[in-house]
Amino acid sequence: MSWYQSDLQADRYGRASVTVVGRFSVETFAVAPGSGVAPTPHSGIDAASNPQFAPIHTFHIGFWFNSPADAANAGCPTTVTPFNGEHNAGIQAMSTRNFADADGPLGRLTS
């Protein structure tokens, strides 16, 4: 389970800053108590409905390049992923995958 939270823009020196207001801790989770119609602002890419699922805690964090071109400029592959607002991002640039699947760092933060 993944969810898109924000953009982070770096300047030509690689400096970046973003403020994201949300709950990022052991209590971070997604849930869909029932299936329903979902908005499709990106026709042909977005799902038109969501599946029902019980709460899933999300203890990991990742960052993606905004575009395959940005990834290429950093010497990375030009693979396209859905992790930006338009669903045409580059590859993942950073993640917490060095932690076990069920033991990401957000699970260590208390509210």
C-alpha cells in the first residue's frame, strides 16, 4: 500500500524543503471500510473504484524523482512510475526498504 503525499522541489544546488502536515507515526494507516466510486482526474490511469480493505499501517517512507528525465539527469534509469500527481514520475530515489516490511521507521514514532 502506497500513497502520494507531496511534491518536494530541489534547487540547482540540491537544496529542498517542504512542510507536510499529517500524522506520520505508529498510527499512520489507510483503510477502505467499503468499496465505492473513486474520482478519476487522470482518465485511463486512475481506478474508478476502490477495493474494500481493513486498516493497513504504513511505516515506510519513499521519495521518487518527479520525472524519468529528472532521474536520467541524476544518472538513473528512466523507468516511469505512478508516484507524482500526474502518475508519470521517475524511479524511487530514496526509501526505507532497509527496514523489514512490517517494521518501517514510522512504526517507531509515537503520537
